[in-house]
Amino acid sequence: MTERLFALTQKVNTTQTEILVLIDNGQSCCENWGYFSSEDNHTPYIGAELNKVDLTDVALNKTKVEKSGWYEDNGGIQFVDFVTDKGTFQLAVYNAHNGYYGHGIAVVIGEKVIHEDTL
């Protein structure tokens, strides 16, 4: 993983590992960065068996994102799906900006970085 300052974190703990979804917090101008969101109630997933973590392409959710009204600021969105034996819990990482102020994100399972990008 490149040297970045990741201050905003969402953490998912399992009995075997810790999963972190991170976004860096170095503000450059007036961008609205570091926004995590989920439409899912996490309570039914407590005690579920985690099968895998998927990264969902933004294009597959374009209609839903545009209807939410949030995407009007432009910027990037990364969806992280936690696929369990009780269904899929989805977490979204947002970065609103005018096209110039991207922020690094990372998804880390234990010590392994499974995704690193800039939104």
C-alpha cells in the first residue's frame, strides 16, 4: 500500500480477521470527502458467516446513485459488498469533488490490501 494518511475508517470484525474500508483525509480545497454510507441494517448480519468481500462497479448501480441525489456533486463512489450466508451487506465510500481533488481509498483484509484506488 502506498504511503497515505487514512483517517476515516469503517471496520468489520469477524472471528478470524478484521476488514478495514479506508479513505484518506488530506483536504485540498472545498471537496466533501470521507463519506461512508449504507442503506442496509447491519443487525441481521451479526453472527453471519462471511463468504467473500466484493467490490461492485459503480456503473452497475448508476440509476440508484443518480436517484439518491448525492452524486450531483460529482466525484467517486466505491461499493464494498460483504457477502454472507445471510445475504449481502453493502457499504459505500463517497468522495464529492469537482474533478480535481481525488482521495485515496483502500480495502484491507487482515494484512492484505485487496483494493486501492482514488475516488
